[in-house]
Amino acid sequence: MYDSEDIMKTALRQDASAAIAALFEQYAAGLLGYACKFVSRETAEDIIQDVFIQLHRQAAGLEIKHTIRNYLFRAVHNRCLDQLKHDMVHKRYVSRALAELRLQELAYYDPSSGRESLLMNADDGSIWQAIEQLPPKCREIVKLRYQEGLKTREISDAMGISSRTVETQLYKALKLLKGKVRKLSYLFWSLF
């Protein structure tokens, strides 16, 4: 459709939709292969889509100094780099938050305190009722962790999701359950 780089750059500024469609057809597979070296396929697809959306938004005023190919690969490269940095920050945050929750739980259920885990000793089923009210993915992960005793990696393998997703869902579930247990405790103690 477009024979030269200069014609493509001109077309991109004048008729962005048609030029972007042609560029997508020409470069999407190579960009996907490149991005998949660094991030998951799903994330790579999102990154490529974002790059082309950004290209469409900026097409009219965009000055590409080198080739369009270089521009696209650089844009995907930068997005992958940003995603990896974001993943590292997220993982550190979730890991720290889960560790803090585990430490709080461990301190609360210290053998000398006389308290037993609500999950292991919930004869009335109230904690399991609260678990049943969790969003489906959270509920399934909590059950696999606390009923089946599976580790994060085992849960991620069983569900076909990343370990990070398991950790995030566990964190979310524990936070929700903590709020529900507080409400239950408050109601229980307010009755007496």
C-alpha cells in the first residue's frame, strides 16, 4: 500500500487510520514476538495495542526522526520496561503487605494468648460464611490456601494464573475478611 518510509510518514499524518492499519498489519507480529521476550503474551498484546492507540492519537503532530519500525520497537521496548518496573513495585508492595498480615496473624494467634485461628476453629461457620461472600476468584484461592493447604505456586499452577495474581487475590481476600471479622466481633461483643 505504501511504497516508502516517507510516503508512510506523510500518510500517517494525513490519514492516520488507514496508515495505522497498514502498520499494524506489517509490524504487529514482530512487535508481539519482541514484547513476549520480556512480559507475558497477554501483557504484550496490551502493550502493542496501547502503542498503536498512542500512535493514532499523536499521528497528526508526530515527527518520527528515524524509521517507523525503529519508532514502534522503541515504543514497545519502553512500555515493556515501564511494565517490568511497575511489576517489581507491585510485587514488593504485595509481598510486604502479605508478610505484615501474616505477622499480625501470627502475633494474634500466639499460643500463649489462648486464641485459636478462626479458620481452623470456626464451629459456627461464620468465617466460612464470610469466605463464601468473597468474589469468586478470591473465594477459590482462599479455599485452596486454607482448606487444601496449597502454596502460592501450587495455586497458580492449579488455576493457570500467575503467582502475583494469587498473592494479590489473597491480600484482597484477607483484607476483606479482616473487615468482616471485625464487624462480627463488634456485633458479638456489643450484644454482651
